[in-house]
Amino acid sequence: MRNKLWMVALMGLFGACNGGDSGGGNVAPSAPNTVAGLVTDIGSGARLSGVTVRVVGSSRTTTTDARGEFELRGLSAGLVKLDFEKAGYAPGHGIAESASSAQTVLVALKKDGAEQSYDPTQARTLFQRTEAGPYAVIFQPNSLDTTDTNLRVVVTPLDPTKEDSALPGDLVAGGASSTPLAPVTFAEFSILDSQNRRINLKPGSSAIVELPIPPELRSQYKIGDKIHCYAYNPQTGRWEDFVEGTVERSSVDGTTPVLRASIRHFSWYGGAPAVQEQECVDIEVRGRDGPLDGAVVTARPGLRAVTNRLGQASITVQKGGPVNFVATKTYTDTFVDSRGNLIPKPGAKVIDIGKVYEDDLIGLDGRNYSRRPGPCPPESSQSVRAAATNPLPIRVAPAPEGFFQALALLQPGGIAFVQLEKGIPNADGDLENAEPASGAQITISDNTGRTATLTELAPGTYIANSFDIVPGRRYTLSIDADGNGSIDGSGSAFAVGNVSWSNLVNGGSYSAASLTATWNDSAATQPGYSALYQVTFQRQGGSGLSDFAFYVGSELSFAPRTQTDPPSPLAPGTYTVTLNAFSGAFGGGNLDITDNITGVGMQGQIFSIQPVNPITITLNP
């Protein structure tokens, strides 16, 4: 099992709000029946203003301010379900408990996929292409509940190995008891008519969706495997409408392994098998002055729990790993001074956030944290326990000022290189007036337990001089961008192996009709290894769809076919053929790649790439 533990501890300091009770270390408890929140862009880490926040089942609404913040007071006691809407983004959803003290909702929104026109009287397949493969929806004629023939379809992909925080609500199945789900692949499907109203399927009708299996999970889910599928229900805050999907080859490209399933209504939808083997894990949340009472801890895959006066909780998680823990604590009418003290101030509020990501619940010191087989007892049956002998720690610390963007390169057989900048993100998530971010503390670790601290070679440029990058190993970066001791962003990728053609040679001649190009990767046999391969065939002097073939996927072979509909063998002629292997968020080659270094106020890419020199071949009829 991999041994990976790193901690992200974040705290958001919020601006003025209308009055209420005080909260914090030496002040009164936080305001009851209050939910405060922060909404960010999953693609840039930027806080989003102007997001409409609605309480499901009531008329209560509010809007996020210039810092992406909102607050709702005087809510009815119990579970609060929230909807989040902003033009250009897929709908978001969150949940919190309206209880004796204020609680927190953290929501990351994903930008919409490209709009595509659709006449619902026709059978058609629409898809959104990504580095993981095509996300597709297959319509049957007259299956939508509308007479409008001028529809727009938006498919918004979500890869939970990179964008877990953008999944709606808790990843918990509906039913008599809360059942945690293990995320595999997701998308949001929006069908809009000419009046911008959402359209759904007719009663009794269905559509087929195909969701790519993320490259990192393809070793776990093979062709023919069955995966449970669910749709998110904003009314209940649960994932429901269970069906069983099958892993098959994509009907769009014929290669990508996808989860194919029937869908009965359009919303957030995806594959997530129920967690069968569960463990009960002891957690300890620590704040500025020690153990933190009343912090809400959420595990994914797993459930929720609230810490007692010792700062401890027991939480049900998936046995083994990886598991993602998030702890939050809200204070109202309180601010944090320059020394980190909580000070009463009407209208201010503070949200403490702590995150821990780990594979197998083994800490940096190598000790096993306290855990027991099976799910934890219900909270009502747990009194305040004595301190656990070795709880999993989650700490909170101030978030960085401003926004940071990281670009990290793993050079197999060489070193790790990181460029860190600070600035303000624009609408595309790129930093404007960016400047080097000096003074950061950056560490790197691999899946064998080796760690190193990067050295700042020049302002904003960091390298790991004596830390060799070995092909086939997974590497994780932990970035304390402002050097205050808390990790602000993390990301990981594999170092790719040496890649070479196995059946193509420069100057070779092949049959266009029967050619299947194959290649080798020296790291392909490493356990858990995941890489993507980008292949292009371009006919010299050609520019049409019959002169070009393109592939991105995890297979070590590709049968080149035209970009026409339907595809066919390439036209005879002389072709330039390229091959690149990469892991992580490599953004070259006109690919729309999702960032894989994430955090509130931080975003970026860590990747490894191995290009192969282009070759020239001849294709014969």
C-alpha cells in the first residue's frame, strides 16, 4: 500500500456581516442556526462573487459578495440543503447542519462545458472531449419533455481524482442509513430550451451516458465490470436513483474505457460504488489554542462527525485508502488579529478549515492511527471519550493572502522543478500582473516514503537538487505558499517511463487499412502506474479530416482513423507521426487539461512528460 499523508490547513477570514452573537476562544459561542460559506472556482481556486445561494424548500436566498462569501442566519434547525447558481457554471449543491453553533459550507463550482445545439426529434450522440476521453450523452428521438426543437445541451465533466471538492453535497447514498460512496466518474448534464429553462426526460424515457474512467482508476475498473450509478437529489441532499452501469469501450472513439449507464433524469450523475469495507477512525482537530470543540469533520469516502470538548471524533471511512478528511469551524462576530487570536467584533466572521489527504491512515511518523473494523457507533451512543491514544490529527492555520499558481515538472531520471507565482486570477483562471512568490516552503514525497524540501534557486523558482525522480513512481508536492507553516495546495503525478515505438520505424511503409500503431513504456509494469499517451498522424500537405488521426488515452496501441463521421482508414500518403507520454496536468498539444494542484487560493499543474522524436512513414492503400 502507498504510504502518503499530507495536510492542508486553511482558514478563511470573512468581512463584515450583520450582527449577532460573538464566538471564539475567549468570547461567546458562535451564533446558532447559522450557515456561513465560501464559494470558489474549482479551476482557478478564485473566490466567486455574485453566486446565487438558495435554501432548498424555502424562499431564503442570498448572494456571495466580492470575496465569494455568504451567510444565512435564523435558519430552521436540522439539515440545510443549498443550491448555488452562477452564469457559466454547472449548478452546485451543498449541505450543512443548522444547530447550536454556526456551521460551514465550502462549495467549488465547475465551469460549464461547451454548449451544443440539439433537435429532440432526432437521435443523436453529443460529447465533451477531455484528456480522460469523451463524456457522452446518447439521445433517442422524442424522449425529452418539450416541444421546443431549439435546445442546447451542456455536458460538464468532473474527474474526482482531481476535482473531488466540486462534487455536490456529501458523497452519501440515500436510504434508511447513510452509506458512503467511492467516487469513480461524474458529469453534470443540462438541457436548456430557447427560453433558458431546464428540460428533462419524459416520464418513462431514458438516455444513455458514457463517462470515462479516470486514468488513475483504470487498473481497478476493467472492461465488463459493473459500477453503481447515482444522481444527486438536491431535495434530500443524497445521491439516489440507483442503477447499475457497465465499463465498456467508448462509442465515440472506440478505445476509452467508459462507464455506460441509463439515466432517467438530467442532473449531476456518476459512478460511485457503495463502500463495503468500513473502518472507524479516531480524529483530533486542533485550533490555535489546542483541541477544537464542535468542529465538523467530513470524510470522503466516508461520513460526518462533530468533535467533542477534547477536539476528538470517531468517523466511518473506507477501509484502506485513499481518504480525504475536511474539518471546519465557524465563528461569528469575531475576527483574527495579527497574532492569530480570536477577537470579538460585531459583523465579522471567521471560518477555520483543515484538510488531510491520505492513502492508508499511516502518519508521517509511520505509526498507525487509531481505527477499528466496521462502522462507528451512532453519535447518540457516544459520550465524551477519553483521549484516543493516537488520533489522526487535523490542524487549522491562516490561508494565504492573494492567489498562487504553481507549475511543477517531474523530470524522470532528473529533478523536480516548481515555478510559483502570485497575482489575481482573471475569468480564465490565469494570473494577471503575476510576480514570483518567494519564501514558500515546498516538499516532495514519493510512494516509497522518500521526502525532500525544495530549494529556492531564484525568486519563485524551486528545485529538489538531491531528489532523483524515478520513472513509474508517484510524486506528491505539498506547497506552503506564504511560508506560514500551513500547506495551501497539493498535487501529484507519476513520473513517466521511457517511451518508444514497438512496430513503427522512421521511413517505414504500412497498410492504411490494417495498421495498428503500438509502443512501449518502461514504467508500464509498475504497480498503480498511470500515464496518458498522445498520438497524431498528419498527412504531409494534407489539411482535411481524412488526412489526420488523433488519440489520447492510456492504451499502448492505436488504430489510426480519420476524424470523419464515421471514421475510416487514413488516405494513402506520407505522414508525420508524433507520440508523447505524460502524467498529471500537462496542458500542451491543444488539450483541455484539468489542473491537479488544488487549494483555496491556489491552483496549478504538476506533470511529467516524455516526448518521442517525430517519425515519417508511408501509408499504402
